[in-house]
Amino acid sequence: MAEIHIQRLQPKHLQLIRSIAELGQLSLAAQELALTQPAASRMLGEIERYVGSPIFLRTPKGMEPTAVGSALARRAQNVLEEMREAAREVEAIQRGLTGKIRIGAVTGGAVGYVVPAIRALKAEASTIDIHVDVAPSGEMIRDLLSGQYDFVLGRIPAGIDARQFHVEGATMEEVEIVVHHSHPLVNVDRLNISDMAHFPWVMQAPGTPLRQAVENVFIEEGAPIPRNIVNTTSLLVMIAMLASSNAIAPMSREVSDLLCRQTPVGNLTTLKMETPIEVTPYHLITLNGKRLSPVAARLRELLLGHFMSRSR
């Protein structure tokens, strides 16, 4: 049996093994790795000497891995990914992108802006500890003032001195009416809010901006405000109510897009409204004088980029 020296394999060797296994051609693997074909062939010979056996067979269809080659290709992929992850982690530590972040957001902002920003940050620093709370703005501003949040995406409630905050961006929250696909109003075009008054509703508590926006439309159209209402901030409760009854739920467009179009949940759909419903704008809010950690500042930068690009 030939002597085995697998410990001599270097990252360049592993990259070649992986590329040949994926592409099936030595020439294509050489091109991907910016090597000449003779150089790639010599490197493959070197690998096989270290391993002590052939790792690819030349066939009319291309290069096919042997049993040893398949095992090495699988291991090579894992090792290279670990090395990339190690490099990302070291870079994140050097940039200060470690530690914990806690932020708050209104529901639409969490879905539409916070989630994409977190994905981008996790691509840079996967081990950071991120906490996201979805809550009414009044609660979030109170917790921001007490130091529990790094920043929030929400609204400054009436009676709170706005001079305490650094406020950026402004996005209107557009509301859609969500129901189960079997609801009697699903196939009706250009609905008025009065058409829905006698159905059960499930929505946020009185005084919240979304609830006020819906009630204002009832008032403006001279329609009675529904009396059969379940009050909840839980999206799961809303979904369960909609899936099991003829209930109606107002939701921000970002949330209804997610539930009804992007990743359909519970056979939910939206009604075709005559009059649009819009909630007062929300903002990216930071406490004046608060010094953010590097990782919190980076998330805020990413979030602000998404937020400002879509709020223009």
C-alpha cells in the first residue's frame, strides 16, 4: 500500500479537489482557480501522491471521483467553509463586530427593514447575539429611554419630548386587510370599509397607530366602528383567528406580503379596498448622546441604508 501523507494537503489542493468534483472537468477547474491546465494537472498528481491513490478517473463524460475522491471532496468543502468562516470571524473581531445588540421595531419595520439588515450583518459576523423585540412604539420608547435598546424603529408617542432623540427617515405604513381565502368578501372588487363593519375583527389595541388609522377610515366614511373585536399584538393569534373564522385583520403591507404572497400561510389573502389606509410615519430613533458599540453601529448603518432607500 502506498504511503499516505494527507496532512501535507494545502488549501490550494482542497480547492482543486472541490472544483474538479463540482465541474467534472480539469480544464474548467483550472480556469475557475486561475491556473493553467498543465499546472492543475501537476497539482492533481501531487495530491494523488500525498493520498496514495487515484482520486479522479478520466472518462468520456469527464472527471469522475473515486471513492477516495468523493470522501476528499466532501471533506474539502467542509474544511474550506470552516476556513472562510474563521476568516470572517477574525475580521469581525478585528472590526469590533462582536457582542450583543438589542433593538425594537414596529411589525412592518421588523419584516421590511430589520430582517434584511440582520441578514447582511450576519454575513459579516455570524456569531453576534441579536435580540429583536416587536412591540408598540410607546413600550419601545420607554425601554429606549431606560437603556434597554440600542435603537428602535418606531414612532415617538404624544407627550414624549422628541428632543431627547436622534430621528432619521420616515416611512408611511400602508395597511392591507387580510382574511382567509374562503371569506365572503374575497371576490368583491373595490370594497368600502362599511362593507366590513358587521364581520368580526382581530387587531391591535385601541390607541395604537394602526388601530387609529383603521378607525379613522370608518369615521370618515360614516360607517359604524366594529363592535366584535379581539385585541392582540400577537401575529400568531391573528393568523389562528383568520384561519378558523370569517375574521378580518388589518396588517402592514410588509406583513401581508410575507403571509399572503411571499411565504403563504394559512390560506390567507387580502381584500380589494376602495380607500387606502395609511398609518402615521415611523422612524429610526436613537437616544441622543448614546454611544453605540461597533456592532450595534454597523447594524444601524445597514438598517438605515435599507430604510432610507425605500423611504424616499
